[in-house]
Amino acid sequence: MSINTLVKSVQDIMRKDTGVDGDAQRISQLVWLMFLKIFDDKEQEWELTYDHYQSPLSEPFRWANWAKNPEGMTGEELTDFVNNQLFPALKKLTVSPIDQGRVVGLVFEDAYNYMKSGTLLRQVINTIEADIDFNSLSDRHLFNDIYEKILADLQSAGNAGEYYTPRPVTNFMVDILDPRLGEVVFDPACGTGGFLTGTIDHLKAQAQSADDNALIQDTVRGVEKEPLPHLLAMTNLMLHGIDVPLGVRHDNTLARPLRDYVPSDRVDIILANPPFGGVEENGIEQNFPKKYQTRETADLFMALIMHLLKEGTGRAAVVLPDGFLFGEGVKTTIKKELLENFNLHTIVRLPKGVFNPYTSINTNILFFEKGGPTADIWFFEHPYPEGYKSYSRTRPLTLAEFEREKAWWGGPQRSGREGSEYAWKVSAAEIEQRGYNLDIKNPHRVDVVHADPDELMAEYEALTRQVQAAQGALKQELVAALGGGR
């Protein structure tokens, strides 16, 4: 069965259930079921590879004992078991003495069974159970493909799309920062875990032993406050070989006062796409010094990121909208500090459409290191592929497009950079004279406005009506004038 067919067949079954309302709930329902399936397959592996492995789940609550048999529980018996026995038992595991148990507890802390029909739930379980086996190498890849399909669907599910950063963007940012084994990598708003899994794949290419793999599990960390993306992130890390993803916490990073952080909390690398355009709840801004106090989410995250980087060695890559570049107030304070105490060495300007359909606004990737000041900022404008006027779901941004930036980058030392039709350099002194406005357009490009055809037609028709009205008025004037002369 193809990926699309499998996911579609499961979602078609769920659409018949009166308890499931909308794509986000369907995705949440599918993912907690997938998680339990993956966990069960992983437990079979752990029982073979770990000495004296003990399951944190009581026997009745192991997938193999309640879900695996296609002729097993169904109807009201199944929904009663899931709602009144399984979920309460799994939620209690947040305090389990076994690491794997705490992972399950954290995943189900805010999970919910939306399906009301036990018969339809049995059909969904049977579909998942029949078609994929996580312990099969080919099916393990299939799980990853299913996961990517779920993320693509999530991107279209209204506001839920804000938790998804396109893979080409995450992979490019990871490649440029080049995390090394032993470095602590952190995403303070990790969403579905794209930066974390990109980092894990990058570090696994360096790993040579089981100890190295354990080090990766300990040094790749994230926090996500929303239940659905946190569930997706935990599942995502397990799919990428992190057996106990306790480094991904379900919390609001901004809820901790900045003054409470100690030197040991600082990290080597931060990769982030903080939610922008959002507003934090009342009181969150009080966790920050007066100069940073705002309720705008992205600004608070920038202040936090700057604070958490290790002095002298910390480096970051952060996705931010154009509004941050030209914004004033707290934004100006942050940008001033960024230039004075950090080396903001590169801003990659992304075109519209990279984050479609969630948002069409222009975004940028800011690359900086702690221990400035900034002397010059290089800007690089990422162009559309030839023939493109925007990206879409059928023609998305690809990783290969970033080869142009990588070829220009100049390696870890950023040496030999030159200006081009895409790249230009601006001094920190000039930025200061501009009032710390970083919204600097490409000096080598003349903007050509490609307006919407419907708007152009409406404008043309309005102008035509104006011309016709002027002609009519002129004709009346001429008639009156000629008539008056008779």
C-alpha cells in the first residue's frame, strides 16, 4: 500500500466518526496510535538488546495484547477500554522509574481519544497493524515517509502549520552551523522536531560507537508548549533512533524568568523558527528585563536565544520575518545588542512562499555568534528557481537550491566571500546610522512588481471607466459650447 493510500484510508475511516472534527484531530488521533505501534515494536527490539529489559507497561496495556489481534476488542468494549483504562494508565507513567515509561507518560499527558465508534477505531488499528512493521528495515523507512506525509497534511491544517519548518530550510541551517559530537544543540520552540532530527542525522554521520549515540541523545534538546506538535516531536525523534527522547520537554520556554538561568544552562548551538505574529499571555513578559518586555512572541524568543548562547563559542541560526528587520521599540533594542555583543555575520533573505500555505510573508535566516561586536553583515538573497514566481505545495523549495549559498559561504571561517547579484555587504556603522533597520534591499536588483492578474484587470477596468467618463464629460462640454455658438 502506498503512503498516500495508507494515510488516506485511515483518515477516510476517521471521517465517518462523529467524534473527530477536522484535520488536526485526525492527525493527533493517528499519531498517538502510531506512537504505541512504534513503541511496541521498539520494545521487542529492546528485549533482545538490553539485559533484563522491563516494560513500563502492564501487560493489558501493551499494544500486542489489546490492539494486535484484528479480531480483538471492538465496539463499546474497545472505546471503554481506551478511554477508561488505557489512557489513565499511560498518563500516570509521567512519574515512572523507567525512562521509557516517562516518555510514554509525557506523550500521553495531553493526548485524547477523539473517536467515539469502537468499530471504526478497530478498523484504523487494523489498517496500521496490517501494513507496517517498525522492525522491518523497509517499513521503518515507510514510517518516516508516513510521518512526512502527516507533516505535509499538518502544514495545511490551519494554524497548526506554524509548527512545521520546511525540511530544506532546517537541513540548510544545520549544515551551515555544523554541530559536532558533544555540543549541546537546543531549539526553544521545537514544534514537530525538524531542527532536532536534522541535527541527529548530522551527528550520526560522525558517531562511531554506542557511546557516541548515547551522547547524541543527551545533547540534542528542545521544548514545545503545544500538545500536538510535542507528540509529533517525540515520535519523530524515536523514528530517528532516539529511544528515550526525554530531551524534548512539553513546556513554554518563555515561562521561566531569564534571571533563573545559570551558566550551566547555556548551550553551544541554537536552531529555531520561533512563532512570529503571535502574542504571549499576560505576565510572560515579566520574566524578562524591562528593556525586552513585550508580548510579541518572536521578540521574547530572540532575547532568550541571545541570553542562552555560550559566551565566545555559542552560535545560532534563527528564522524571523521581515517585520523584525525593520521593526522599532523592543526590536531596535534587540538589534542594537545583537550588533554590539554578537557577530551577526549573515542574513539570508528568503522569498515569499517558502512557508506556504501557513504564511506568504517574507522571512529571513539570521546567523550570529556570541562574542561580537559585528563589523559587517553579509546579506544573501535566495532567488526563485528559473520560471518560478512563487513556491507552492506542488513546487516547493528544495535543498538543492541552497547549493548556491553553500558555495558562496566560504566554509567555517566564511573566507573569500564576494559580492554578486545575490550577495552584498553592509557595515555595522551604516546599520547604526539607519537606526538599526536591517531591512536592506538587494542593491543589484531592480524590483519588478508582478501583481495579481485579477487585480491588474480590475485596475485596468477602473482606468477605462475613468477615461470613458472623461470622454463623456468632454463631449458634453463640446456639444454645449457648439450649441451655444449657434
